[in-house]
Amino acid sequence: MTKMESLGYVRRKAVNISTEELIKTEFLQSGSNFPLVIKPSVKGVNLENWANNNQEYLKSELLKYGAVLFRDFKVNSIEEFEQIIAAICGEAMEYRYRASPRTQVAGRIYTSTDYPADQSIFPHNEHAYSPTFPLKIFFFCMSPAQEGGETPIGSCRKVFERIDPTIRDRFIEKQVMYMRNFGNGFGLPWQTVFQTTDKIKVEEYCKNNGIEVEWKADNRLRTRQVGPAILKHPQTGEMVWFNHATFFHVSTLEPTIRESLLKNLPEEDLPTNTYYGDGSAIEPSVLASLRTAYQEEMVTFSWQKGDVLMLDNMLSIHARNPFMPPRKILVGMAEPYTPDFSRIV
């Protein structure tokens, strides 16, 4: 190891000095502090080593800004990416109770959602529908797309402020119902979602997490679960708009996909759909208002090879723009969190 490469090994008691000497911070756009961008100020700074020795600094900055983009650290491999996650969070978590297709590439590192390149992905918090979700999500750009393929991100704090208080109050009172169907040829099969072929294990997981199970003909499965639309952030104490009410609703799908699904399936058999917690329909005007709140807070930047993006999953949303292949963006999730729903008002 060269002298420069060893610069990441700075004693924690010197964190302020090391932060000033080894890295510099900036923002992507003037007038906006989202996301925070951290770059090396000298050559040879090893991101894994530096992050390991500055965990408290990174924790503080992430809670302050919600998103941190590490750029120009020359991260080149999946192994380096996984080690960076481990240096900050201990280890990556397994992708369970799935909602989107991903390919496991190594350890607990996955491809970003394997949707066709010509499709966009609506802004969302990762796993916001799930009883257990990651507090942090990391993205790694191994190779940017020839064109497009950005991962727009947005501040949940600003999204929350944009949502009409009457809409927020209605969801606080009624909560959200998620209805999912598996095994009808659309979406993921239940064996992939639950990572098992054992129906008893599926039923045990659902029972333990308040999910209603209904087995249908031809080995099909329908689930219903009711959960909160707003959660308290475990570190900051902020009330956060955190749900898949908009993302899972059929009206949010791109028109051609939505029309194809509704042509082939009755509403109750759609792969995903959402309702108020009492089963009543969410008004189209409410869904349109929510989509606007998300979309007007998105920040878009072009990926650069070696970029690592760290998001607080409760303070930031992410999306995906269509692209011209090839594109290789990898994902790791960390710090699984299971809220105590009985204490949520």
C-alpha cells in the first residue's frame, strides 16, 4: 500500500482534520443542497477506509441531507462496493419480500430493477410496502448508459411539505391497503417474492407480519395488508411520508402497460394495486396530487463510472429514467428496520 493509499486510515479523534484534508464537499446545483457530494481532495483516498474511519460524520451528514453522492473515488468492482457498504453499515441485507425483478450478482449485491430499458420507474422509497425495510440503500455505477438511465432522487421532507394536509390526514386515519396477486403470468411469482416454494413458510411469514393470505386456483396467491402511510424516522423523529400507495396503484403505471393489464385482468387480479385501509378506492384526484408532489421534487444527474450513491431510504426517494443500453447500476440495501406498528398513531 502506498503512502497516499493509506490516507484513509485516519484516527477517529482527528475526524474533523481528516475530513478537511482528505475530502471536499459540494452540491450538484447552485441553490440546492440535495444531494451532498463528497469527493477526494487528494489522490489515493480509499473510500472504504475513509468511510470506516468517519462513520459518525457520514451518519450526521446523511441525516442532514438525506442523500450523499461519492464521486471520483475510483471505485471499480462489486467487491469494493460491498466493502464500502460494510464499512458504513456493517453489512448489506438480503432482498426479501420482493416487488421488482432483480438479479443477484454477488453476495447481497443486486442489479437495479430489471425493467425494460425503454420504461421509466416512478419515484418511491425502497420496500415502503414491507413490514421490514432498509434504512439505507446504495447504488453503484459500474457503467453508465449510452444515453439516459439517470436515477432521479428527491427529498421526502419536501415531498411531505407538498402534500395537501387534508390528504395526509385522510391517510393517517384510513391507512393504506396493498393488494398483490402472484402466479397469473404478470409480475413476480410468489416463489420469487418470498424466496421459497413452501406454502407453509409463506403463510407463516404473512401471519407474523399481518398479511392476509388467499390461495387461488392454479397455485395462485393473493395477499392483502394494511399499513400506515406515515412513519416516524427512528433517528430524527420526523414524521415521514413513507408508503407505496402511489407507486403500487394501477393508475401510476405507464399508459400502455396499464391498458394491457386492465384488458387482460379484472381489477382484483392486478399484480399490485392500492386502496385506503378500509378497502375503499383512493380518489383519482388524490393520486394525481400525490404524483405531482413526488415528481416536482426530483433531482436528476448523469451517472459517472465509479459513482456510489447512499440514500437514507426514509428521507429520500429514487426513480429511473429510460435509457439506451448497456447500463450497469448495482444496488445494496442495509440496516433492516421493522417499525412497531402498534405504536403508530
